Amino acid sequence: MTERVINWFKYASPQTFYPLAGRLIPWFWALAALFGAAGLTIGFLLAPTDAQQGEGYRIIFLHVPASWLSMFIYLVMAFWAGIGLAFNIRLSGMMASALAPTGALFAFLSLWTGALWGKPMWGTWWVWDARLTSELILLFLYIGFIALQAAIDDPRRADKAGAILALVGVVNIPIIYFSVKWWNTLHQGASVSLTKAPSMAAMMLWGMLLCALGCWMYSIAIALMRVRTIMLERERHTDWVRSLLDDKG
Amino acid sequence: MKPRHKRIALIVGGLVVLGIAAMLVLNAFQSNLVFFFSPTQVAAGQAPVGKSFRIGGMVKEGSLARQADGVTMHFVVTDTDKEMTVAYQGILPDLFREGKGVVAQGKLGDGGLFTASEVLAKHDENYMPPEAAKAVGDAHQRAAANKAAAEAASKTIKQ
């Protein structure tokens, strides 16, 4: 039993995680393509027209997955940053840095698709209601995290400073999620939640969930690719990177 | 205490303090974070006086009317308890419907007429095909008809 536990911890070192990540990446790309294709097929071809919004609602198949992922990736990023801060594990800090750009991308997509959706349906690109404003703050947190890490040359100090920012920013996630419940907002409430049955037609729901899964798998694949380059960059003076490059060169 | 445990304690303690601070701040800002006021809140005098603010609620069925000047629209916003009449000149959003949600920004006039400078449609979180929406609507109508019939029947029995 103890051997198994040690086996898992083995992958906390960049040297052993690098080849593992390399083997996993193609699988996550394949899953992302599979779920994405299935989700978009259902979303654009099979899901029925909405009674209120007509065909325009179909942007939901990108908007909701992007919003979910922007919040979820932040939590994962803060988790790795916190682990790195508490246990001084190099790989955790690298994981946090690798996730930030993808999280920022999804936060931006969420705001962008939301604006494109808001104009025809609500009558405005943007309003300063609690949901939209807190999601914008999330985008700024991601950008702040990336900028802060880029501004500090020593990677270990950069990790520490970034980790504190990431952990402080976690406060914003429940605010985004519950903003539509706590305050009067223009944004409507959640259609899908853990506490009640989803208020969507089944086919629409399946399309949205599959698209979200596709985005999730994409995020894992791209984060693993990014963490591999960060590993090479930060550990370039170590023996394992040298021997790896010698093998290839 | 190992340094690692100290760090963990610091992080957890910091997060708890931060969470409490955030809760207190949000509590203090409660009223400012409200995007719109309901007609009941306006009637209770909670809305700012003499300043522009937003009201939100349902557009009352059958209340949308074009005024004699040809460009001003009047409609009634209700939260099923209190009502307010809104005047608006401009293009209403596509999703603006009687019986659906609306948010209007503007000022409250002396006669209780709310003059809006911007009208936004607020849709709900339900997504369904038109056939399903029609079925739900029909079911509501049947339920209402049944209720009315039952009330009428109980009245006749009492008489």
C-alpha cells in the first residue's frame, strides 16, 4: 500500500512528470476533439430552437463552458499555487503558471460571447451588474497573476508572490457564482446547478455539457504542453534536461 | 511546529480572515450592488430621489400602449405587488414582451411616471423548444381554468 502512495508522489518531480505529461497530451487532445465535435454537432444541428430567443441562444454552447472553465481553472490554479506555497514543491508553482493563460482566455471568451449575446437579447453590450463586473475582475486577476510572475526574475519568488495573489483572488469565485442569487442582476439565474433540476431542454443540456467537457479536456492538454515548456526553461541547468536535449540533439 | 506547518497555518488563517473581510465588505456594499429596484422598493422610498436609477420587474400583460405623439411608449412594470408606469422613447429590445422581465433606467417624475432613457430585456434561465413552451402555457391556462371552475363550483355549493 505504501508503495503506491510513493508512486504517486514520484510524479511531483519535473524529471518524472515531463515524460508522463508527454504521453498524456495526445489523449487529452483526442478527448477534446471528440467531446467538442459531439457537443457542437448537438448544439448546432440537433438541439431545438429556443422559444424565447430563437436561434440566437446557441451562443450558449460556447458562453457557458467558457464561463464555467474560467472559474474552475482559477480554483485549480489557486489550489496548485497554495500547495506550492505550503509544501515548496516546484512543480505546483509551474502548474499554476501554466494554467493562468488558459484561464484568462476563457474569462475573455466568456465576456466576449456574453457581450455578443447581450446586445440582441438584452439590448446592450455591457452593463455594470454584479455578475458581469465580477467576471471582469476575474479576467483582471488572471492578467495580474501573469504580469506579477513575469515581473519577478527569480522563479521561486515569482511563484510565491503569484500564489498569494491567486489565493486572495479565490474570494471572487463564489461572488461570481452566487451574484445572480444575492443581488438583483440583469443576468439571469443559473439554468444548471447542483441543487435543482436543470431548466433546459435535454438536448440543449447535453450539447452544453459535452462542449464544457471538450473545453475542459482542451484546457488539460494545453496546460500540460505549457507546463512542459516551463519545466525545460526553469530546469535548463539541471542534468536531466541536459541529457534530454543531448538525446534529441 | 515544523516550518511547513507554520506556513500552512498562515495560509489557512489568512484565507479565513480574508473571507470574513470580504463578507463584511459585501454586506456593507449590499445596497450599492443592486442593479435595479423593484416597484415595491420604489414605493417604500428605497430608490434614490431626483437621481437616475433602474427599475426591474415584469411588463404587465396588455399594458403596452403607443401614446398620441406616435413615438412614446407607455407600459406598466409590476412585481405582482406594486406597479409603476414607464414612459420610453426609442426602440425596444427584441426580447421585450408583455409578461416578461424588463429593466429600465431613468428618473421618477412628480406624477409617479418613470421616464426611461434605456430599456433592457431581462430573460429568464429557462430554455425550451417552442412546442414545449406552448405546452407549458396551455397547462397554465388549463390549471387556471380548472381553478376558476372549482371556485365557481364551491360558490354554487355554498349558495
